Amino acid sequence: MSKDPTSDKDTLWRGLRPEARAALDIRDYTRPDLATRLRTSGVEAGEIATEVPGPKPGLESAWIPGVEIFTRRIFQQRHRGWFGEFARLTEGRLHDIGLKPQQWATATMFAGTAKGFHIHPPHIPAGFSIEEWFQKLYGTVPASYDERPYPLEQWDAMFFIQGVVEFLLVDERVGMERRIMRFIIDGDNRPGAGNIGLVIPSGVAHALRCGSTQDVIMAYGTSTTFTPPFEGRIAAGVEQCPLPGEWQAYLEGGA
């Protein structure tokens, strides 16, 4: 039986100079399990979206407590446009978890840009340690949704109308396991499994960047009205647009 030539790196790449062979790297094309991809390389949102509140079955150990990723249906007429709902007062995911946004807004991200990480401070009621409170809300037997202090801390409910977005979440709440979720969302103009709604709890850092050459248009509701002190930033330098160093030096030279 002849030997597989791809099994011996030195033989396969013997036509290259030694310096090039020493620097050579081979991409690993094996596909990790869904939970591993969710916290590392990322997944398509449609792979983890759910029909009922909570994590997708099998992903409980990788899911950030309080995060909701739910399916949406986009109705498209190719010769006219498309239609997609965000939320209803009497049914749907926001109704199921008792989240009633107090403010709705829209935002546009130009292609090639990014936002975040943004984070909002969790409310800790009197009579609880921080760890006790989070365990009460998200522990082995979570509290009912009506115990969540939505009016006292900012939760975000996000929907994407146009473009492609890579989204990252990081749980930074005291006493909670620091979990990371990374996934790709499709805007309503790309109907399919990637059309999802997203709910982000306070204390969970979130960042997003455009994943195509098209501008991103999003709409989002918040459990509180805009409150500047609630708007925290972590590693958010990507949002800046610094001048070229030569320009900045020239401007400062005349000071």
C-alpha cells in the first residue's frame, strides 16, 4: 500500500527552502462541536436560536444566563421588499420574559466599522450580596422573570434590518462564570435562519462589527430610557477615528 503523501509534512513540502518550511503553518479544517465554536471561532445565529426562552438544549454550559437569541420570520416579496416584526405586547419572546422596552431607537453602522464593547451596570438590591443576587436570578433554579429589575438596569433587545453583523458577548458579572458567545446575524434583507432577535442583560459586555460590504441598520429597545451614566465602555478604541499620525503631528506643531 502506497503511503499517503500528505501524512509526512517534510516530504510533502520538500520543494520549499528550509526557512519557508520552518515558518509553514497548516490550517486545521476539523469542525469543533457547537459549544466550542460558540465561545471561540463563532457560529451562525440560526444554529443557536431558540423557540422558547433560555439556552438551546445542549448549550447550557456555554450560554450566558439571561441572553435570549430567538428566531424571527421575514416575509419577502422579491419584486417589492420585505416585512419583519420586532415584538408584540401580548406574545413573543419579550412578552415571555416580561421585558417591555421603555425606549426604541435605530442605529446605522457604515461598512467596515465596529461598536463596543458596551456594558450597562447591573442593579443589586439591598439585602443581597452581589453573588447571592445573581445566583437567585440565574442559579440552578432561576427566579421567575418578574423578579428581574428591568426598570432599574438597562437590558437591550436588538433587531437587525440590513447587513451582516458579527456579535460578541462577554459575561462580566461578579460571581458568574466568564463566558463568551460569538455569532453571525443576518439582516432582514437576507431572509433565512440568521434573522434573529437578541436580548442582552446588564453586566454583559457586547460588541459588534460589520460582516459584509453593506451598511448595517439596526433597531433596539431598552428597558430604561437613555441614561449616560449607564453607558460603560471596555476596550472600545475601535470606535475612534484617529487622524493619521502625520496630520496630528502637524496640527500639534502649531500649538
